[in-house]
Amino acid sequence: MSSCDVILLPTDFSQDSDQAFELACSVARDQVASLVVVHVLSPETWPAHVPKAGPINEASPVVLDCRQQFKQLNARAADIPISFRIVSGHAVGAIIEVAHDEHADLIVIASHQHSRFHEQLHGSVAEGLLRQSHCPLMVLRQPTKRSVNPPSPQTNTPQKP
């Protein structure tokens, strides 16, 4: 990987995003890069009474929760220069815009496992970023969850001669 100065990490504060945060921190340490963590307030997830346009209400419970989550991430990043952004809009476009504004050299994102129906209906943020990003993308792909039946125990009984 060529040298990079700014790494962008989109987060939804999920366990998958938490693993991507660890990966982004590792890469930032190796590259001596800064980390920009962005959370997108997506219109489809907003409550009906919240306006879909305009500035973000810093006093809203959603934003206050994001700020609390950012504090926890900041404590874990310790030695990495890190900044946080909350933006609103559709995920892919908002992330691309932040990547452009922050002059990101790399985007690190977790890929969530969704059903085929969900992917067809909503698309994938990681896939959208792959198609539209101006910079390299590192996707932390999560293994699919399968139900695995453990092998039945086999006994090794000595045979009589």
C-alpha cells in the first residue's frame, strides 16, 4: 500500500464497524496517518417528526449518543490523531463527500451481511463506495453466519484380537 495521510472510517457503531475501527487504527499507526470517523444520519432511519433537510440538531438525542460513542472511540485510539464528523444524507453520497472534503487517501469500512432481498432493495454501502470512491477502499468482510453441526464424537475403542 502506498503512503497515506488521512484514513476515513464510516461507522454505524455496530460490532462490525467496531472491528473496522480496530483495522483503521492499525493502518493509521503503520502509515502515521490521521483518522477521520464519520457517522451518517441517513434520512430513511430518521423518525417521522425530524426534518429531512437542514443543519444537524446538536441537542438531539441521536447526535448526543453519537458524541458519546465518539468519546469512547477517541479513548481507544489513544496515540492516533483522530477527528469525528456527523453528517446527514444518503450514506454513499455523504461518505464520498466527506472523503473529498477531508482529502482521504483510504476508506476503511465493514461489510455487513444482509439477505439478498435487503441488498436488492437497499443496495450495499460498501458496494456503492467501491463504484464511486475517488480513493482506495479497504473492506473488512464479515464471514457469513452458518449453522454448523458439530461432528459427532467418535470413540476409539481398541479391537480385540
